[in-house]
Amino acid sequence: MSQQTLFEFADTTNNCISEEVEQELADKQRQKDLELKKKQEKEKSSVRKKGLLKRILEKDINTEELLTDLNTAQTDAVKHKDGPMLVLAGAGSGKTRTVTRRIAYLIYEHGVNPYSILAVTFTNKAAAEMRERVESILGESLKGMWISTFHSACLRILRMYIDRVGYENDFVIYDVDDTEKVIKQSMKALGIDKEKYKPRAIKSEISMAKAEQMDPAYYETVCEGDFEEKVAFVYKDYQKRLKANNALDFDDLIFLTAKLLDEDEEVLKRLQSKFKYIMIDEYQDTNFAQHNFAMQLSRAHKNLFVVGDDDQSIYEWRGAEIENIIEFEQNFPDDDVKIIDMITNYRSSDNILEVANSIICKNSYRKKVEFLQGILGPGEPVYLVEAYDEKKEAEFVARTVVELTYAEGVKASDIVVFYRTHSQSRVLEETFIKNAIPYKVFKGTSFYERMEIKDVLAYLKFVANPRDSVSLERIINLPRRGIGKKAFEKICIEAQRMNICAGELILRINQLPRITLPKALHRKIIDFGKLINEFSKFAEENTVYNLIMKILTDIDYYEYLRKTFEENYAERQENVKELLSTIADFEKSDALDDEGRTLKEFLSYLTLLTDMDKSDDEYMERVSLMTLHSSKGLEFDTVFLTGMEEGLFPTFSAFDDFKKLEEERRLAYVGVTRAKRQLFISYATQRMRFGKTLNLKSSRFVREIPVELLKMMIAR
DNA sequence: GATACGTACCTTTTT
DNA sequence: GGTACGTATC
């Protein structure tokens, strides 16, 4: 679209287009700024590095400072240098502080090169926090040090070496949505009835197999029963399809890295000699492949420092193995494994801790014998609230929130409401709206799963990787260009006949001989191919940001949104704009090294990002609503633990399974230990579930708490 | 290819 | 009670 037509649009239609123009004009300036900033940063970091080295050599830094305000257990952990160590860090025991100080201590006191340190966490948020805190202690930007999530660490390793396990280095990552589509394709091709076998169940079984590092061939030999047999077929075909699309799923990132370390001695040696000090956070949540990753990398030097809390293991249902932490020392039969118990809790009042301890002591499979010890004194009583039904419960929460925020001056953002399942948020939300209480629901990965975001990303993905047939299918008729489902099928069949992938057929249709497709379709494909080829060419010389701007304009995406979603198109447009600002941030951030800021890297980065990683300011002055699973690692002044009913929490499905029941109990423990000052535990005697009203009694977890620790209330 | 209705389902989800 | 998906119909 030419400049002129753009301006014409701007004059005659709504202001979104003129904003677009403004953005485009501002963009040139932005790019200049970006280049300037890059230059400055490069200069700065070289100066900084000199400073750091010099200071270390001259012992200009007082390492004793790194030990101030630490208790004995924390000091021991911080000072530890070589050999395996397990730090059992109870809830609120100052784990992050200990880990970050230890990294600083390694560098300053022991002269370890930051380049040799690998620190792994599970969430982007935890990784960012750790990096930030280490950098603030050291006053340096530590670009050479790997502080990242399991997935991004593995991503970086695979980008370098994946060709050694038979893949190509420029792979893309498929998210949950994409992989489910591939599973469905696979089932269809194999003639497996998706009514009888749920694609999601198969996906999760494959996920479990990968967590246990079983490849399709091995899985085939150990699968048992009808369902697993079907999974074995799908697994094999699914991997083939991913490979044909030049794509990996989330689990592959870990699975293939572990496999690489197992099978390629040369790569293993190289990585072992790079990562001389390895730290893993939340070790109770590692699965076999992750555990193996850690063990392999540290096998030569044994400098493996793991932190975790078996009492907070809540992801066994996803393949995490609590044994990894409980039986940690058995991995090192010939070594002295040091174990540190951090049981002093700096977060919660004694009343809250007593409740927490009384819950967790009912579990039998535990590493620790001791319980959390507080330092803050008894504090407020813990309330147990009985409500007639879920509505009354929600009203109680709302009323109390209003009281706390108005009368007691508690900030809304310091209040959280926990529940076992997302479905419970509905009543709470309705009640909060009625009472004009600002709130924010935390839900898995909602933002990047929004349709409009996935549309835009699908264009990018296909441009980056023409073999990505999942993305192709999404965009080929978006906006409508007369290539529907049937037409796409024809294309796929034709491509298969010619032994190429659909993307290649589309992009190279002019050079392909003997193609037999209907004339009209042929024409349309040529047009579409031209469009994509133009994008690819553009991508080579422009930033991702500009590429998206071009795509949005060329396909007239905002117009498409307006036509398709009359009521809420503005919101969807907002989402796209938010994506654009994320990209702008990405381009100037140091999330990746300089060379890695390509389209593919950007896509990987986005795929590995979740809603939870978005900036905090969105949650300012709002009450948080989230599942107990999402709560791990967080803390709040006031906690409402709702829906504590037998059958809901613990869920019915855990009743007959000892291990599951203990995991549920740990979940309750995690919830309680999030509270700093005030804790309200509540249950309803009656609750609507699946359209039926159930009569429920309070959760066994509640009844296990000695009555004298609770102040009973009835919510009317 | 869009719409309208019927029916099956219904944990938790760091990436 | 709500939804998400599949099929019947135009």
C-alpha cells in the first residue's frame, strides 16, 4: 500500500489507521535511537568488564559484605564451592537471596568466571529476578552468565548442536495449540478415532514419555494396553511430522538436549568444561529428563548445587519426580553430598506457620523432619470461614476485601484469592464486579493464545520457516482469499505427490513443472506465494517490528478484524498493538545476545513467554485471583484460601491415590505459606458443580488443623 | 462457507 | 451452568 492511500484512509476512516501512520513515521527515528543505544551499550559493557576484573584482581571488593544478614544455614550455602549440594529451602526461607549471594560469592571470593556459571529456573520471572539481583549485588551486567529457564537454556544448546541428533539448527518451536493440531493430523492419518482417544490425553501421554526421556522406539517396547499402544503409533508419527515441519515442541527442547548429552560425548565434554558451576532451582519439580540434564552436565566436576523444597512439589501430575530431591544424595554414592536445611521462615506470622506445619506433618513422604520456624511472633489469628454456598463465600471475600482496603489500609495488590480450579473464579469475579473491586485473574497463557495474536505470529512463523504447515494452514485463507479447506487439502495432496512440503509448493509454484491444480486455485496460490516471498525478502533487511507493520498493512489486518468481530474488534486491535510493543521492547532489550535478534529468535522468545511474564504494573492496585498452582513462589500480605471442600480440594480423583493425596496436601501447604500477615480459609457447605448442587463438607486438610489454631466464623 | 442448534465435557499447566 | 466442538442446513 502506498503512502498516499494510507493517508487517504487516515482522513476518511477511524483513527486507528492514522495511528498506524504515526507509528510508521516514528519508527525511523526509533530505529536510529536503537542503533545509537546499541553502540553506547557496547562501549559501556566493555568499560564495565574492565572494572569488574580489576576490582576482583585487586580484591577491591569486600566479600564479607556478601555474608551480612544471613543465618548459619544460608551462610553455609553461600560459602559452598565444590561438590554436590542440596539446599532444602522451606517456604519463605530466603532462597533467592541465598542463591544470588552464592553466585556473587563464587565470582568474587572464589574467582569463578561468570561465563562458567549456569543457573536454571523454571519460570522466566524467576530467571529475570535472579539475574537482576545478582547484577545489583555485583553492580555489573553479566552477559556471559547463563541465568535462564530450562527451556531457554536447552534452546540455546540445541541451536548450536541439534544437527548432531538429526535435526536442523533453524527449527521453530510449536506451542500447545500448534502441537495439538499436529496430534490431530496424526490421528487422522493413522485412522485413530478421536472420540475414543482424546487428542489431549494422547498429547499428555507423549509429554510424559518425553519427560521420562523415552523416544518413540523405546516407548513402543514398554507401552501396555490399548491406549498406550495407540499412543505409541501417534508418538512415532507425531515426531515425524514435527520434523517435517522443522519444528520442536516444548518437551522436545528438554528431551532432545538430554538425549544429546547422553549420546554425544564430544558435546557433553564441551558443555561440561564451559559450565563448571551449575545451579538448579525448584528441584522438586524436575522431571527425569531435566534431572538427567543436570546430572550429565555435572558428572565430571560434580559442582551441582540444587535448591528446592519437597513439601512444595505440586507438579508430579506433569511428570515431575519428587524423588529427584528426596533421594538426591543417592546420585553421588562416592561423594560427600552436603545437605542444608533452611527452616527459618522470614515471611509469615507464627499463627500462619503453625497452620502450615499442622497440614504438612500429615504427609509421610518427606525429606525434612523439621518444620518451619517463624521469627515474626504470633500475629493475627487465622480464620476459618464456613459459608452456605459459593455465592456467600464470594460475598464474604468481597466484604472482607473492602473492609481491609478501606478501614485497614491494606493495598488491593497485597491481597490474593486462591482456588483449586479456574472454574471457581467465575462467582468471585461476578461478586467483585458487583462490589466494584478491581481484580486481576491470572490464567495460564491467555495472551499468546488469543486468536489475533496467533494470526500475526502464524504469518511470522511461516515467513521464518516455510515448512511450517500448521501456520500455513492458519494464514492461507486469512483474510479470505478463496483458498478454503478443500483447496488446502488439494495443495497438500499435490505437494505430497511431488514429494515436497506444502509451503515449498506455494512459494515456488512458478518454478515447479507439471503441477496439476485447477486454474483458479493456481492463480490464487501464485498471488499468495508472491505476498509471502515479498515478506521474506523484506524480513532480510528490516526489523521484526517493521516486518509486522508491513504484514498488517499488506493484508489489511485491522480491517479484517473489524469486519469479522464487530463487537470487540477494538480490544483485539489493542492486543495486536500490545504485541507490537512487546516486539519493540524485545528489539532493544538484552534478552538475547546481539547476534540472536533474528526473526526466529524472536519467535522462540515469544513462544517461551507466558502471560505471567508481563509487566507488574498491570496488577497494581488490583486483587489477584489465581489457582494454587500459579501461586508458587509468590507472597501476599493477605490470603484467601477458598473452596476448601472435600471433593474439590482434595479433588475426588485423588481420594484413592496416596501419592496424589499427598500432592494435594502439599498444594494446600503452598497456599497457606504464601500468606505474610493474614489468612482466611473458607469453604462452602453447598456448591454448584456441573449444573448440579452438591452438599459438601469441609476439606480434610482443614479438619486436620487443630481447632485451637483457628478462629471460626460463619459467613451469612 | 456461514449459521444454528445439539451434545459431550468438565483438574491443576512453570515452558 | 457454561463452553466448545461437530454436524445439519441453507
